[in-house]
Amino acid sequence: MSERYDLYYWPGIQGRGEFPRLVLEAAEAPYRDMARLDEAAGGGVPAMMRVLETGIGHHIPFAPPFLVVGDRLVAQSAEISAYLGERLGLAPDTEADRLFARTIALTTADLVTDAHDTHHPIATSLYYADQKPEALRRAQEFRGERMPKFLGWYEWLLEMNDHGVLVGDRLTYADLGLFQVMEGLRYAFPRRMGAIEGRYPRVIALHDAVAQHPAVARYLASPRRLPFNEDGIFRHYPELDGE
Amino acid sequence: MSERYDLYYWPGIQGRGEFPRLVLEAAEAPYRDMARLDEAAGGGVPAMMRVLETGIGHHIPFAPPFLVVGDRLVAQSAEISAYLGERLGLAPDTEADRLFARTIALTTADLVTDAHDTHHPIATSLYYADQKPEALRRAQEFRGERMPKFLGWYEWLLEMNDHGVLVGDRLTYADLGLFQVMEGLRYAFPRRMGAIEGRYPRVIALHDAVAQHPAVARYLASPRRLPFNEDGIFRHYPELDGE
């Protein structure tokens, strides 16, 4: 466990990089946030671009975030979170529970893509202003159909489990992912969340328990936790929100 | 390895279920395609709905496809494929290669979502006809930006590796996923693929090698391989295609 983890992600946003970052922080693991380091120290966006161009031992990621550990490269937010969680004591114990934690993390990644596409329903390469009519429609469907479906699923998992966590009997990376999604949805859709989140009391209790986890609480209060903003995945555009 | 695999997915389409199904077929593993079995034999869509409602030992999937093996439930197309590939001899040997195979499979799942959203850019709950103007725009971006980006990445991986496969030195589930994506893109976007696929000779060679794999070839010629259709993920709507 004395290996060092190098996480690479865009430096100005929480985005998809925040999911593995929360696992590293909750585990108090030794890691470097490479694109946020000085270029003089071998970091910065140029260091990230070098890996995107040449890879690590012929393993080239399609996009950030990605993690480099020795000769290993892992990309995709949910896969990095699972890999770290299983190595750092933030995964369940049994094989059945471990597999289900992975299932949850990947489903959370789908929710994140859905939330992203509310402001970019046509193309990531275009500005929000250039796809606003489509965004208004997609956001309406997201608020009305998708948000209750995902949140209801998490609530149902918590109701089936007796331990106040999504899977197994203690906190895992799957719970950290739900915490982050709740943070993001509250930031992006405060009116909608205000209207519906009372339906999901177990989800809220788990969110609050994660926020009070000592290492997580220290991280959230530190400058390492970037604020949400309108360059990230969860963006607050009031016209996309509504009860 | 004598355990039986029960795969659950919508019976009328290839969709996301085709990725794990190809792994099971290539490995000649004993499996049941549950929703395509008779209801009298404990199969059919009602059997699938039962698992979606009550789960397996409190593990409830969000959506099909999912796999049940004994007391284990795994959902998410890429995760099921990785789980099966690693158990059935269709994964690389080293840890670094195994992690990268997972990275590839998850990136392929992103491409599949992108392809799906060309005909459903606003909501899966709406008909295509009710989101056609948005679909025309999203498909144009997909053809112009996303298809070359994904296909160029696969080609680059094949160029970096010396073995004619995406990772490691023999066929894995990551290659089966690329095969399926090529089949789907050719079905949905024949004009666009005709215009650009010559740029990706290594991808085409790998696709052809998978098609000639004996167990895969037998599967493709069997009635178990459903044809593509306009209820699936890859749909041929001529107005969404173009050079």
C-alpha cells in the first residue's frame, strides 16, 4: 500500500475526477493530483496531455480522469473508484458485495452522464448557448423522469440493506459516489431537489454520514475541494431547473 | 467453471445485452438467455421483471442487462463482460493489461451510449419521432466528431500493440466489444462508415478476425444472433446517416 497514486484530471473542475479523488481522500492515501501541480514539478495540463498522447506502456486513455500506479493505467471514473476502493479498504468484503458495488458505481456514472447532457444534449464540442432549446427539453425530462428513477433506486437499496450504506455493512466507494451525486444535483437543480428530496430520507442520511466522515470532512473544508462551477458536469443554469 | 450463467436482457434486440452475450458465446460457456426462455420454464420478461423488483440477496439492478451466477448479481454491460472475460479465459494475463481491458470496455460502453443518443437525444421515454430535429443535430455531431475520435483511438491502440488485438497478446472481451460496435456502426451509419472506415485498417482486420473466430462464427450464423432492428441501440434511420 506504499505505492503512490497519480490522478490526472482537468484542474479547474470537480467533474468526473471528483469520484476517484473522494476515494483517495477518504482513505487518506498518498496521491498526487497531477494536472494541479506546477509544470516545473512535472505536473500541469501538459503532463496530462503527454499521457493522453503516448500512454503508459502502450496503454492510452481515451479521456481524463485516469490514474497511474507504477506501470498500471486505469481510466473511467467508476473503474478507478472501484480499483482504489478495493485496494484501500473502501470496498465490501464478499465477492457478491464487491460485484454489486461495481454495479452501483457504474450506474452512478450513467447518472452523471445524464446530468451532463442536460446542458450538452447535442455535443460536448459546442457551447451551451448553441444547444439551449434542446437543453431545456432534456433537462425537463431529466428532472421529471430520470432524477426520481435514480434516487428512488438508491433509496430502495438502502431500505433493503440494514446497515445505512448501499452495499455491505460499512462505507464504500459506492456511497462516496452517491454523496457526490447528491452534492451535484443540489448545486445544479436546487429547486427540483428541494421539491423531491424529502422522498429519499435514507439517501439524505447517507449523504450526511459521508459528509461527517473525518477524512472526508477535512477534505471538504480544504482548498483541495474545488467549488462547483459552470465549466463542470453539474452546472447551475436556473432556466434548466424547476420544481 | 461448471457454474451456470443466467443472462437477462430484453428479448427482441441485441442492445447492450449483446456485449456479455458475445463473451459467453465466444467462450462456449453454459448459459441461459433468461428473457428469451419460455415463461413456463421460468423465463421470459416476467422473470426479468421479478429480479428488477426484488433483486438477488438485496442486490437490485437499475436496468438490464444483468447476470446472475449463484448468489452473485452483476449489472452494466461492460462490468458483466469484464467479469465473464476474466473467468472464461477471454481477458489478458497481467494486472496492468487486465485493468486496461476494463478501461477499453467502459470506453466502448460510452460510445454505445453516444450512438443510442443520436436517435434519442432528449429522452428514452419519448419516441424518436418526437425528438427528430434534435436527433438530426446530434447525429451530425456524432458522425463528424465522435465516430472518428473513437475509431481513431482504437486504431492507435492497435498500432501501439504488436499482436493485432487491443490489449495483451490474444483475443479478449475488449476485442469482442469493438467487433460489436463496428457491426452496429455499419448497420446504423452505412454511408458514413463507407466514407471513413478505410482510415482504420487495423480495426477492420480485428473485426474480421473476431468474425472468423470459430465459436463466434457459429453464433453469428445461429438463430441466437438477433438481427439489428429499429428498437435497438444501433438503428438505421437514413436521415441520421451521411458521408
